[in-house]
Amino acid sequence: MSRSTTLVVGAHGVIGGAVVRRLVAEGRHVVTLARRGTVRLEDGTEIEDHIQVDLLDASAARAGLGNRADITEIVYAGYTERETMAATVAPNVAMLRHVLDAVHASPSELRQVVLIGGGKSYGEHLGVYKTPAKESDPRFLGPIFYNDQEDLLYEDAKRHGYAWTVLRPDAVIGLSFGSPMNMLTGVAVYAGVCRHLGVPLRFPGTPRTWSALHQATDASVIAGAVHWALGSAAARGEVFNVTNGDHFRWQHLWPEIGAFFGMETAPPQPMSLAEHMADKGGVWDDIVARHRLRPEPMEHLAAWPFVDGWFSMEADMVQSTIKIRQAGFADCRDTHESFIGNLARLRELSIIP
């Protein structure tokens, strides 16, 4: 068999991009797969081994992967958004199936798959849920595509004889380029527009969200967990929650975000950013020109319904991470430092002002 290769699916996203950076830094050979073109690292270098394919097309997936003989591991972080939770099931399950089928049909000998799930497995998007949520908790009544993807993975792994791990991060924050489903860039663009227009930084979420106990996962933490899972026997055949290991309240974090941008804050004012930012594309273009930022349009940096969704999470968000710690992965991150540190990196890369 040829050299080992880790296929990272969804490599332009906040999770996939972080996984690529970590695995490349660890000296692994990585091939990236995405609907869009070549994946670039922070220093501007490109991942030479890239497959551009729409995974909703089974024949295209087979064409893109059919001649590979070296893929031994898959990290699956792909996702396609739809208008409802029910509508997300079929396409997201199909994409995972098409990847697995294409690799099985190729000369590659697959040994392991790491599937990225998330906190919606516990129904947190529905409101109050049992906390701390544990991996052993029973499923809730769907639809939720994570369940269907996991069932597909379990069955496929049993049939083809490879190991699997499911990682469930929650509210991932980190760098991404041209991937708008990112809370970090959403908050940054909102703050930048407010500052440019001379208005104070107001928390746009609900009063309950303002004071609820929330959690996040730094992209570097989930990337570290992927690297650990690929090399740890304790990770095989297991599901793990992965978060920073602490919790935060927006009412405490928000002043620090305001200070980062040099802005005054004001009392919260609930609003739909999907509505209030809909006419601000030109404002963002002015900000880009004034501060000589990377020429990314606002829609490449912020998906406002996604941001609104987090800002309306009124229940406590608490997942237990004791299982993964006992299994051997103990990385953690202060979430306040994670937000501010990642914002600083976005500024260094001329993505935000």
C-alpha cells in the first residue's frame, strides 16, 4: 500500500481548516476535499493535494476518489445547510455515504474515520435540555442528521472493518476563509459595522441568552482531538464531547469584545441580524477599502441566520467532557482568551479591522 493519507472533507470550514493545519504541522500527508477550490494555510501556502467535488453527486465523488490508493483515514467535517432541520438530513447523509462508497470502490484500504458531530445531538437547539449532557444520554426525537450519519457510519464500519470515532464539539470558534457559518467572523463583522456607523456595540440576542451559561470549542481544541483520535486506541468505537472545558456568559464576554474593537457598549437590544445587516453589504465594502482588508464580501464572512441562532440560545449549554479526559485527551482553552485571541489573529490576517 502507498503512503498513509488523511482525507479531510469540508476543509474550507472552521473545523476542517483547523484540522488541516494541525495535521500538516504534525507531518501527516493530507488531501483535502471540498466543493470549492484549493485550501490555503494561514501563511498563504496551498495544499497541493486537493479534490474539488460536489459530494451531492455520487458519480463525481467516485470520479474524484476512484484512483486514490493511499487514503487510510477520513476526517469528515462536511456540511450543507438547508432551510429546516428535516431538510438537512437527506443531503448530509448522502454526502457522507458518497465519500465512503467512493473510497471503498477505490484501491485505498480505509482504516479509520473520525466523524464530526455537534451539540445538536442533545437537542440544545430546541431549548432547555438535560445538562450536563453526556454521550450516554438517550437520543431525542429528531429529525437530526447527526443521528442518521452516525448510524450510517456504524453500519459501514462494521461491514468494511475499519475503526471509527465521533467527536461532538459545540459552538466552534476559529479561523475560516470564505466559510460564513462562523460565529467569530459574524461577531467581528457586526462589531465592525457598528463602529463604522458610530453606534455602540449592543448585544443583539435575547435577555435570557445574555445571562445563560454557554460553552464553545476553540477550533484548535477540536483539531487536537482529531489528531489524538487518529492515534489513540482509546478513541476507537467511541463518541466524545469536545469543548474548551469552561463556560461563559455573554454579559461577561461582551465588554471584552467591545474593548478589543475600541468601542463603547450599551445595554442589550434584541434584534434579528438577518434583517438589520441585510442592507449593510456596502458598509462592509467601505470598511474593507478604508482598512485595506482582504476583499471578502460580507456574505463570505457572516451567515446571519446562523449568528441569530446562537444569540437566541436561551438555555444553559453544558456538555460533560469527562469521558474524553478519562480516555486521554485533556486539551482545554479559556473561552474569553479564545475569542479575543482568534479576533486578534483575524486582524493580523487583514480579515477584520
